[in-house]
Amino acid sequence: MVNIEEGIERLKKGNEKFLHSRNEIGDISEAIRIDTAKNGQHPFAIIITCSDSRVIPEAIFSCGVGELFVIRTAGNVMDDSALGSIEYAVEHLDCPLIVVLGHTNCGAVGAAIAGNAGGYVKSITDKIAKVIRSEKDPYRASVINIKGTVSCIRAAFADYEEMANAEIVGALYDIESGKVTFLEK
């Protein structure tokens, strides 16, 4: 198991590599696919991120097969399925690092600010709007939303002994520059 500091440092180095590469990603070789099929997955980080097609955690952090356990929901909003996925990765895969990765120009955050979503999307934007309140600046609203998701996860698992060694951190991905900034706790 990778410790928290090593995990964050590995993500930072992977992002730095991504910023300066053309198409390089982590190990996706036949050998790693066969190894993980036979020996299971051992991700070092859980990444909770938006469903936005411009946000590709494996590429952003230069990771390959079996390195990240990725959970994607529009606006990185938590529900029981996402929380269950986190619980599974922590308990059964011994993954101690949970990163909530929001991003700039998030459509879900923008829709929450505008307040005009309908249908099933409204269930997502309502959760975001509750967290960002009256914030109208998209960048600040994205950061507030990330911190809100971190708080939601902490609250959901406050009484889970299995989560005692897990670290939950927020990060913001800039879709234009490709840089990930880890937020202060």
C-alpha cells in the first residue's frame, strides 16, 4: 500500500509529465493487463471526478492499468453509488488516497449557477447549488464544489473505522493548461 504523501507526490509528478508530453500515458501494456487480470487491481488512488469528456484522470496523472480507481459523476456529485464505490476501494483494495478532482469550465457548476436545469440534471445542479450558494464566479464555485464534495465524503464516512487511514483531498484541473492544483485542507 502506498502512503498518502507518496500517492499525492506520484500524482503531482504524473501531472507534470502530462503537461510536457504529447501522448505518453501510464503502462497499458499486455503484460500489465495480464498481471491485473490474474492478480487483481491495486490502485494507489481513488479519483472522484466529473463525467466531462475533457477530464481524463489516467492521462492527467500519467497512470496506466490498475493504478487509479476512477469514479465519475457530473459535477463530481456524491450519491449512494459513488459512496459505495469509495467504500469498496478503501476496504477491499486498500486504497488510502481519495482525490476529488473538479475542473475549470464545469458545465454542471455553470448550470447550478444559472439555475435553469431541468429533468434528471436538476438533481445534480440542486446538490451543487446547495453547496455553492450565491457564488456566481465559475472558478470559485468549482473550488467550493470540490471542497463541498470532500466534506460530504468525510461526513458520510465519519463513523467508519475502515476509513481511519484514508486521506481525502481536493484538486482542481485546469482544462486549458492541463495543470492540477491540490487544494489546501
